[in-house]
Amino acid sequence: METLISEEKYSCYEFDICSYPDDGYPSKKYYFYKIYGHGCPPYDDGIIETDEQFETAQEARFAAIGHITKLEEGADYD
């Protein structure tokens, strides 16, 4: 089950940093981000959730900011 760590805003986008436990090691957590956008293809629901997992919340935060920067530059993001 995911846990919300923080709700943040960068530029015109809001994003969340969340965590979930490692199934094999309950004391270990992984972190990921969700960006709330404008419902543009390929993210028609407006939510961009990373497929990556990060070791720390700070790594997830930096990745979210980098992703937002690329979105604002109009780059295709995979």
C-alpha cells in the first residue's frame, strides 16, 4: 500500500512523492512520484506516475522536477 510523503508544486505542476514497502524487506521503502498535469496525450487522465523506483524521497523529488522541466520544454518523455 502506498503512503503519501509530500504534496509539492514546481512551476505550474503539482506532484506527490509517495512510498511503498519492499515486499521482501518490510523495513525498506521505495519512493516514486505522481505529476498532476493537463490531461494531454499520452497521459489523458492528467496523472503521470513514474515507473521507476527510487531509494530516497529526495531522489524521487529531483526526478519529478526533471520530468516537469522536460514536459515544459515540449520534449517527448519516455
